[in-house]
Amino acid sequence: MKIFKFGGASVKDAEGVKNVAKIIQSEGNSDTLVVISAMGKITNAFEEVIDAYYHKSEELPSKLNFIDEYHKNIMNSLFDKNDAVYQEIDILFGELGWFLARNTSQRYNYVYDQIICFGELLSTKIVSAYLAKLGINNTWFDVRNYVKTDSNYRDAKVDWNLTESIITSKVDTSKLNITQGFLAGNDTENTTTLGREGSDYTAGIFAYCLNAESVTIWKDVEGVLNADPRVFEETTLLNQISYEEAIEMAFYGASVIHPKTLQPLQKKEIPLLVRSFINPKEPGTRVSKGALLEPYIPCFIVKKNQILVSISALDFSFMVENNISFIFQKLHEYQLKVNLIQNSAISFSVCVDNKFNKFDDFYQDLKNEFKMDVQKEVDLFTVRHFDDKAIKTIEEKGASLLTQVNKETLQMVVKAI
């Protein structure tokens, strides 16, 4: 069996849905399970609904109306006005309205998951109905009844034994199956979600449980590139990489494939293909066991808007285990993700991501116990398999504030020119 995953960009409009149907027709309309994300930027739109639900109730009707019209406009280009899919979509909006009217829980993460799930439910209903209209028989199912998790809303942990038991007994692998990414269900039949890159992870879960032949993630790029084309003028398609290399790249911040997607595939040595839904005839990138990087060239990863902080004791004493342990506890407490560490006898430097805007609180907490030198709005460049030319490329981006090198990887904190 093959597993396909289509993200929001692939189904952002009616032409996108038609293109997905063509790919399924040519690549596999049986023995295939298709995981689909919410359409376009609809997840963001549902987050606005959640914000309005909590803070701007007067805006809630217009936010809901936008989502309704967005999907109806796509449907109007795909279906006749009397198609049964319109009633199915209206039922989903009715369920959403019922939840918004009846919910009494104040738990934000719980409420978030119960609302955000409608993006994937809507998109998969539309794609499934369009495939059926074309005469492509398919089975739509609600992934929440298959992937089972704990109740850690927004970042739920999969119950692998239960999930595998359900999937292996209920999925007909001879057919074309359509389901949702990102979503799951707990033991009380409430919706949970799988966190960052959840739809890719869903594809990995089904592949593992069904011993799939392969997983294909269809994207709007030709495959895995050696650098972000928005930052670097010259980029090269990587024809193949190993699981380990992909995990290393993700660890350093590449947005290619999340490690939690790769882990179940790696366990059963299921290859992952990253291909373009714009040019589906192209082979893209293959991620598999022990595959040498091809071509073997430097791979660039950049994390922008970082903060570099150098910390030293006020009395110039050594920075030893108890100091560093205390600082790490505070970094964890203030949700500052550490992307680089370097220490000397009397100083300890970290480059952190201030995603939750808590760095200033961290600074205020530590400034009376340590001397702290802070550089904000810096960029962290990581180069896997670097060479002299790659180093020069990074140096041209700005002044280096800190450089760290090991056998395969160079990291440089740069203050942009």
C-alpha cells in the first residue's frame, strides 16, 4: 500500500483539487491511503475563529462566514448545485455551530482542538466527493476513530498499540482511502491534534501500521533542496538523503520533514518521497535507510530573529555544572528553545528562539546573579557538510558573532549587514 499526503497549498482552490485528483488517477487510485490537510490557510482562519470565540465575540459570525464562503466558492467550481456534498458540508458547519453554542469548558487547548479539526474534515469531504464525481471510488473515514492518543490537547501522544490494532483491522488496503491529517481522538471520543507537522506525522503513523510500500509527501517545491530559495540565490535538489541526515537537518531547523514523521518510517525502513504536485512527473527526493547524500554538497539551514546571550558570573568565577544547570532550568521555565551552545571557562553562550516572547522576563530573572551580554535580531546559519565556499557564503551574510565547528557541521551566528 502507498500513503500520499497533500498539504493545504495543494488544495487551496478548485484547480488544486482537480490537480490532486489527476495525481491520484495517474499515481494510484487503489491500494492507496490519502491524508489531506485543511485547504489553503484555513487553519489560520479557524485560529481567528477561536480568538474571536474567546475575545471578540462580535467578530465571530464574520469569521465563520469567511470560512463558509471560502469552501462554497471552491465547491461551486467543482459540483452541480444539487450535489449531496453541499448537505454534508452544511452538517459539518452545523456541528461546529452546536459546539460553539453549547461548550462550557474553559480549557483553551481542548477548545482549540474541537474547533480546529473542522478544517481537515471539510477539505477531505470535498476532495472525496469530487473523486467520486469523476468515477473514482474511494472510502472516506474519520481519522479520529483510527488514530488514538492521550488527552494532551494540541500535542497528543499516540497510543501505538491501540492505534495499530484499529488501523490494521479496519482499513481496507485494497481500496482508495481518504482521511484527515493532524487529527486524532482520545478515549472519551474528543478530538485531539498531533502538534507541529501533524499531517505528515499522520502519514507516517498509517505507513507504520499498514507496513506501507512508501510515503509520498506532495509539496509545492520539487523536493528537498539544499537551501531555502528565499534566502539563497542558488539551490540544488537533493535526489536522495538518509533518515539520519533528514533528522539532523530538521534538528538544526530545516522545515523539510519533522523527525517525528521519520521515526515510524525508519523503524520499518519505509522510504519517504518528497515530490512536487506542480510537476508530478519529476521524481523528487527519496529519504531512506543508509542513502548517501546525493549530490554530496553543503546543505544550508537558517533560523532568523534569534537572540544570542553570553552569560558569565559577576565575580568572574568559572561557569561550572551548577551554574549551567541553573541557567538551563530557567531557559526551560521561560520556554526559550536553545539552538546553539558554547562555553568557555568563564562564560556560557546560547543562541535562543524567543517564540513565546519571554526572553525579557528571563533576562530580568537572571541579571542580578549574572553578567549578561545580549544581541537581538541575529541569524543562525547551520551548514551540513561545509566547505570553504560555503563558509564564505555565510560570511557574506553579515558579521560573525560566534562560530562553532565540528566534523560535519558549522554553525555561525550572524548580525545581518
